[in-house]
Amino acid sequence: MPETKPEYKEASKKIESALYEVKKVIVGQDYVLERVLVGLLAGGHILLEGPPGLAKTLILKTFADVLDLKFQRVQFTPDLLPSDLIGTQIYNQKNSDFETILGPVFANLVLADEINRAPAKVQSALLEAMQEKQVTIAKKSHKIEEPFIVLATQNPIESEGTYQLPEAQIDRFMFKLLISYPNAKEEVAIINRFCTEEPVQVNKILNKEELFEFQKLANKAYVDPSIVSFIGDLISATRSPMDYKLENISPFISFGASPRASLNLTQASKALALINGRDYVKEEDVEKLIFDVLRHRVTLSYEGMIAKETVGSILNSILNKLKPKLAKIK
């Protein structure tokens, strides 16, 4: 593999500096921080699942400060209306005409807090914004300024008063990340940082234009045909395991991943390569992201749930079957 172009190494150093600034505020959660950064560089939305109180809002707010992006937080509730999210038209008596008031979705980073508490109409409005990067108000379309990333949270503990997200909307999320409690050492660091020390001030490291440039660099990263073939086989195996002699897991899968999963996995792998200062994707980039891209896209069958299988065990079986094939291709 030829030597990496200098602009990729320079971009990696700048991205590392941005991540360092975020870590001045956020204790631990290195895995989540890196994946959020990958999502920003790949232009992908993120679904974050974890108990309350784990700094999900603070993570996105800090990224917005460091990257000089507009941030908006929307608390999703059962009585939320589409107009509360995307905006509406109001009558201006002074002008004797209607004017459009744009909603909080018009931001670069939008935190959809407890997204599964909002009804179907709100989810439908958000779905248009996520996919088309525009919203429709009174039959008129309004473009959302890019970069535009939705980070949605779900609380796995409480299910009362929640609505199941439509499969079409779940598939729009590049990643589903699982956030967990800090360990005892991190807990002490959190107490010290927020209760006994001076408040931390972060510096703006990147601006919107630089982020755009880094997104373009990531998109140009080289992906070897053997890795493209591996990604294609991986996604296809979740839909047709019998074609890959995976008879043991075939009864456990109800629905596999869509082609959007293969696109997301490739885009995210390119972004991770850029973070690591490379202009080409390695097999390890893909492997690191497989579970984040696919854990919300593979649906277990009734037989799979009875057998106490998990999406993780299914994906491990597929990987164990396909990795030797990738080694042979190389």
C-alpha cells in the first residue's frame, strides 16, 4: 500500500486535537466519542441507547462547541407535535400575511432525547429531515443546512409511554451505540471534574468548512475490492445465510440488513481510516464497526429468541465463516 497522502495525516492530527478538547469535559466513554466523530465525518445519524444521566446531551453539546456547530436539543414527549419539531406558519398581523417559523430541527447537531416517546406523526416528520435533509411546511420544502446529524437517545429501562420506532426510521441510523455506566475510577474523576474543580472551557478546534473538507477526504479514501467483497458478503449473509452454508443460524434470523447497511459500513470505515491518519481502509476498520452498524438492522426470529440467541452471536457466526474467505482473497 503506497504511503498515505500528507493531507490525511494533517487532518488526523486536527481531528485528534478536537477529540482531546471533548475529553476535557467528558470522562471515559472513549468508544462512544470515537463513534460520534465517525458519524460526523461520514454524515450518518446515530441512535444511542443507555440509562439516563450518562452525559448524552453533554457529549453532543461539547462536540458542537469544539466544532463550532449549531446545536439543538428536543425532548420527545407523547404530546409533541410535528410543528414543535420542524416549525409552522403563523399569521403576522403587521404584514397581513403568513410567515414561516422554522423549528429546532434546523441545526447542525440535533439531539432527539428519548425519541421513542413521540407518536408516529412526529417520527414521520423527523424521517423526512433525516433522509431528505429538508422539511415540508405548508406544502413548501425547506432545506436543512449541512452538516446535519441527528443523535437520538432511547432509555432501555423504561418502556411505559413509548412508541416503537418504525423499521424504516431505524434503518436511517448509521449506528446504534450502547452507552454504559462509568467504572469506579471514572466516577471519582467525574465528581472531581464537576464538583471540586473549576469549570472546563473548551476551545473551538474546527469550523464548519474544515469539517466539510474532512468529510470529502474521508469519502475519497481507498477501499480495496477484497474489502468491498467482504462487506457485500457480510450484509448478504444476514439476509440469505443458507447461501453461505450457515444453516445453524438461518432459523434464528427473521429479517437481515438492507443495502443501506453496506453503504453505511463502507462510509464509516472510510471515516475511521481518516481518524487513524490513513487514506485507505483496512480490514480492522470494518471489523470495529460491524456491530454498531448492524445491531439494529438484524431482526431475530421467534426461534432465535427462544434459543436465547442475540444479534451479536449471529454476527459472530457470520464473521467466523467469512473471515477465512477474506484471508484467501488477500
